[in-house]
Amino acid sequence: METWTISKLLNWVSQYLTEKGIDSPRLSAELLLSDVLKLKRIELYTQYNKTVEKQQLDKLRELVRRAGQHEPIAYLVGKTEFYSMEINVTPDCLIPRPETELLVQRAVEFLRTRDGIQRVCDLCTGSGCIAAAIAKNYPNARTIATDICDAALAVAASNVLKYQLQDKITLLSGDLFDPIIPQLDVGKFDLIVCNPPYVSGSEYEKLEKNIKDYEPRLALFAGEDGMDIYRRIIEEVDSFLKTDAALILEIGYAQGRAIKELLEQTGIFIEIKIEKDFNNNDRIVTAKKS
Ligand SMILES: C[S@@+](CC[C@H](N)C(=O)[O-])C[C@H]1O[C@@H](n2cnc3c(N)ncnc32)[C@H](O)[C@@H]1O
């Protein structure tokens, strides 16, 4: 019977995933193998010549087969990395994206300009990655995070528990601001952040298979022009923001101008800034209230 070492498996899996057109095949192979063998990625290399048992090989083979059909690696292993944290994910929530780390960075920078406990609202929290990363990096943040999908909120709850953030993050189920009653839950917020669904009808049809077939439509699609959720947030946001507060949104690459106009029309923001991501696409809007 053929002997399979970690080294041989890494090469075989990455070659198979390359042939199937999967992104980052070597990294994907490492993540799958680490998951099956319960080893850190670095340990795959320190135990390069270790032989892998049949039972583990069978498990790996099944995961590799699914990965070859473009099922996201993060769903297969149940976690992903975000802002140097390991975030649990399931197919009920969006897989946190590197672009969203810029939103967290701007949020933490804004909070660090202020003193004392800061009230934060994270709308459309999904896995809770934004709320968790803010809480880890700015301990004075007290965040209310909402999502309309209870199954996604269950994932957020697992991440809150994983990082022992129960005192810092409150999860509420419902449509945007609906579950938040300002006078009852908190005063107003110092900061509202949101990475909402923002994919338009035509973009949705063209999404890559690993996204369209596996990630929740509710987390992606936001009406024909992809702006439905922004319009609703911006219409309501004033009554939830303190006078010197900020709103930070993730946006689609072609939405910067339209969102700036919507924000300007409210007449409540003194400074509106649109920033590009590492691919040079518009990605983050920061709006500061007077
Ligand atoms: C793009 S995902 C973002 C998830 C997470 N914040 C992140 O950055 O990875 C959008 C999330 O919005 C939620 N959602 C969609 N419509 C909503 C609504 N009307 N009210 C609250 N949440 C909503 C979805 O369930 C999904 O979890």
C-alpha cells in the first residue's frame, strides 16, 4: 500500500486544486491538511515526513473533493483569519474579507481619538468579525451588533464566546436598527459601522461560483442597484448618532459617488471621506457628524 507523508499530500492536494482552478492552491492545501491533522500550518513543515493514517486520508480526500467543486475552504474548515483573529464561520454567514479589515482599522483609529467608554453599533454583523475585532483592539468599546439572520447571529455568538467578549458585545436579532430602542438600550452611538449586502442584480449573476453557490444571498444581494440597505441606513442614521460621532461603511467599488451624495443630502455630516482598498477600488466611507 502506498505511504502518504504530509509532504507528499501537500504536493498532491495543491496540484489537484491548481488543476481545478482553485485560488491559492498551496495555502488551501495547507489549511485542509492542518484541519484534518489538527496541526498548525507551521507544524505541517516541522512534521513534513510524518505518515498520515488511513482514516485521516479518507477525511482529507472528501474535503479535497468538495474544495475542487469550489466550496470555500473557510466553510470546509469552519474558520478563517480576520484582523489576526481566528473567526468561526458556517455557510449561514459571509466569510469575512481582507477588505473589511480596513473598515476595522479606521474604526479603531477613530475610537482611539476619544476617551472613556465608546458606544458602537455594528449593523449586519454576520459572523461578528467586525464587532469582535473592534472589541479586541479597543477594550473600551461596548458594541450592539445586529443581524436579520438568526443562524448568522449564532455564529457571531460563537465568536463572542471564543474571545470572551460577552461583556463587550450584545447581539440583537432584527432588521437594521429595528431591534435597537435608543433610550432603552443605550443613549446614542459614538460610532456606527456596517458592511451590508451591496451586490447589484447584474453583479450577482456574474459572481464567481465559490461565492454565488455557497455564500448566503441575504449577505450579498441588495436590490437592483445594490444600494437598498445603504438608503435605509442613511435615512435613519441621524437619530442613532451622537453629535460628534462617525459612520463608517464598507461599499462596493462603483458605489462611492452615489453614497457620498446620499450622505450629503442628509445635511448632518461635516466630513465625508471615501477610501480605496489595496486593489485601488473605492471601499470605505467615513462620515463624521458635526
Ligand atoms: C455582507 S454580510 C457582512 C457580514 C459581516 N459584517 C462581515 O463583514 O463579514 C451582510 C450581513 O447582513 C445581514 N443582513 C442582510 N439584510 C439585513 C437587514 N435588513 N438587517 C440586518 N441584517 C441584514 C446578512 O444576514 C449578513 O449577515
